[in-house]
Amino acid sequence: MSRARDVVEVIAKALVDHPESVQVEERVDRGGVRIELTTRAGDLGKLIGRRGRTASAVRALADIAAERDGLRAAVDFLDGEE
């Protein structure tokens, strides 16, 4: 488990109405880590924010955390079931 995954999970659970529905998966490939964040459809908008500003901030923080491990991070926001 990388620092980037931990950062994304903590932020996501703090922002959504249903933190128990947050699922975070990570895959390490070619010097980077891909983090897939899945949550309820109603909570997805809170994670993306207006004009994607919140999503950009989450991606930036994940990238900074991954850098400390010598990796690059990419965060994907996925729609879950209601």
C-alpha cells in the first residue's frame, strides 16, 4: 500500500456523505501507481467538485505523496452502484 493510496482514501472518506462506500484500489506499473477510487454515484460529484477543482487537488496531493516513494500517481474517479 502506497502513501498516495492512503492520502486518496483519507481525503475521499472525509468529503463524501457515505464514507463506507468508498473503495480504493491501486496498481503499480512502469514507475507509477494508478489509483482507482469508486464511490456512490451521489457522492462522486463531491469528489470531482466544481469544474473538477477538487479532483485536481486530490490528484496533485496523490502525486506529491507518490513522489516521496519515487513514483508518479494517476487517480481515476469511478462511478459505483447506488
